[in-house]
Amino acid sequence: MKNIVLFGKPGAGKGTQAALLKEKLQWVHISTGDVFRYNIKNQTELGQLAKSYIDDGALVPDEVTIKMLSDEVEKNPDANGFIFDGFPRTTAQAEALDYLMQDKSMKINATISLEAEDEILIQRLIQRGKDSGRSDDMDESKIRNRFDEYNQKTAPLIDYYQKQNKFVAINGIGSIDEIALKLEQIVAEL
Ligand code: AMP
């Protein structure tokens, strides 16, 4: 079993690439953003709790997100591997994930970062907002807030995973297929 984290700023292509990898490898893909959006759509208690943060482009509090992620892992006892997409986003989340993995005799094999410049990402997000109607993609100030959250709370994880020798950065600009191939190669070598 292998488990990877797909890492990168909003709009880097984590969701797109995770879906392709999932299809290729038959692993379980957990996107915390997707789980939140599902809960908002279905007006669950979790959705109501998360909505105001997501609408502001802020991170949902760690306790809520960590519990949700661990529930998602528990729901998939027979997984061949997990693709974590959009989690962890804080040091507390990364520590909780390590603890959860250890508890299940599993580990994170690599954290693969899709890299792209902010201005390109902002253009992509605005386009995605137009296509999907996602409210946090439609407002540039919310997008800027998500980048600020990333810089303050998520960027320190680069160092966290580098210290564990698990951090791999790849160029997130290019065709979807090209990037998918690169990811498959990295995963095959883990
Ligand atoms: P995403 O779909 O990954 O861009 O996530 C959309 C929004 O969901 C984020 O801007 C956060 O408000 C929330 N969210 C997703 N994942 C996390 C996480 N790991 N920690 C905190 N908030 C999250």
C-alpha cells in the first residue's frame, strides 16, 4: 500500500490530477474541499459549520477538518492506497495525519507538490469560478485570502515534509496528460 499527499496552492490542479490517478491506480481519493462542499450542499451540521469559513476563503478549523479526514479514512478499510488532496493544510493537520497513519501501520510515501505562479493560478481559479459557479472562485478578494492562508499556514509543510525526505515538487504548468504521466512515474518509483 502507498499513500500520497497532493500538495499545492489553490488552482494548482490537485483535484484534476487526483481524479486521473485514482482512475489509473484504483486508490481512494479524499478531497477535504469536496467533502465540505458535499456537506454544504446536503445541509448537514458539518456543512453548516464549514460554510462561513469556506465562503470567506479561510481554512476550516483543524479539529473539524482532522476529525472529518479521519472518518473518511475509516470508511475505506480495504483501500489499496490513499490520495490526500487538500489535506493537510496546517502543521497540526500534518501531525494528525502522521499519527493516524502510524496508528494504522500505514505511512505517507510522498508529498507531491504541483507548482505554478500566483498570477496563473488566479486566472485559472477565476475561469473555474465562471465554469462551476463555485463562490470561493468567483471573487478575487476571496481568492487572495486563500493564497494568504496558504502562505501563512500551509507553506510551512514544505519544510515539514522535506525533513522527512518526502517532498517532491513538479511543474504544474503544462498539459494535463503530461503532468499526469509525471505523477504516475513518481508514484511508480515510490
Ligand atoms: P479546496 O477545494 O481544496 O480548494 O478547498 C476549498 C475550501 O475548503 C478551502 O478554502 C477551505 O475553506 C476548506 N478546506 C479544504 N480543505 C481544508 C483543510 N485541509 N483544512 C482547512 N480547510 C479546508
